[in-house]
Amino acid sequence: MYQNYLFEQTGWISLPDGALYWQPRFIEEHEASALFDVLSQKLPWQQLPIKMYGREVLQPRLQAWFGDCSYTYSGLILSPASLPPFLEQLKSRCEQVSGTVFNSVLANLYRNGQDYMGWHQDNEPELGPTPSIASLTFGESRRFVLKHIHTGEKREFELGSGSLLIMAGKTQSYWQHTLPKTAKMKGPRINLTFRNII
Ligand SMILES: O=C(O)CCC(=O)C(=O)O
Ligand SMILES: [Mn+2]
């Protein structure tokens, strides 16, 4: 079974061994576009290396990290850095919807359709067993796919500017996710993922 969520539904979506919240128009268009400009100019974007098959390669995207604690992500140690004030308001808006608190944010900048994020689970021990991760999109829309690790069942979203997708419950234990490359002409997309590091 393959289900697409484009722009129709808002609210909690139950899925086997997990839960998602989807609000395609969480931030209205003008505000999202203004936030894209602020984020692209103000965040300290870096292209960080990761180890792949024993070799150091640059990640196919830029990133910035803010949080009280350091965070080990894909073998990278991201050092603590305090949350910029202009992210505090977005953080509390995401907290209200998710009903959880966040103390950190990983920001991703996909420069074009060739930038991507491979299949992974955000299941680092410091996120706890049932983390809520709130993901906001600004700029270009991109396809986002989830796949159940045992059944192979998939869910697919077109993450447009201003959309909010929350992965909650056991989602990170049972579902992998990816933001695939695309051959389509794509401008830049910024993604903020709010997390709570224990
Ligand atoms: O860009 C996205 O929507 C996904 C980002 C993601 O999965 C992550 O930062 O762990
Ligand atoms: Mn992720």
C-alpha cells in the first residue's frame, strides 16, 4: 500500500507503529517566504563531513545546529550553541501543536535537487525511545518518504513551504525516512527539525 499526502489533510495520522502530524499550511506563504530569507542569511551554514564506508565525504546539504547539549548525528558531534531568538517563536508554535517541548534544532539547507538526505532513523539514545521531531519547510517543496523497517510499507509527503510534519510515538523505532535527490529543477529548501535532547 502506498499513500500520498499532498495538500488535503491536516491533523494526526495514525500509522502502524508510529504517529504523524501533518499541517501543510502551518505558516502562511508570505511569512514562510520571509523566514526563508532570514534563515538563509542568518544561520551559520556549514557543509560538514561524515564517514561513509570508512571514508570522509562532505554531506550533500548544508547544516546548522542549535541546542543546549552536544548531539551525535550520523557519527558527527555537533557542539552546543544557543538557539537564536528568532527561532524561539517557531519553536513554541511547534511545541503547542506537538504537546511536547523542544530544546534544540537541526537546520538543513538543500541547495538544489541534487542535495538530499539518505534513509535513516532519528533514533539516537539521547532523543529517548519515543521522540517527537517537528519538521518545518521553507522555500522549494521536496518529496519526503517514510518506509516501515519490517513491512516495507511507505508513506509519502510533498513538503511545501510553510508545512509542518511531526514524527512522534514509535515512528523513529519502526520507520526510516529520506529526502531523495531529484532530477527536477529545484531551488533551495530550508528544513528546521526541532528535537528534544535528554
Ligand atoms: O529535510 C527533511 O525534511 C528531513 C530532515 C531529516 O530527516 C533530519 O534532519 O533528520
Ligand atoms: Mn531525520
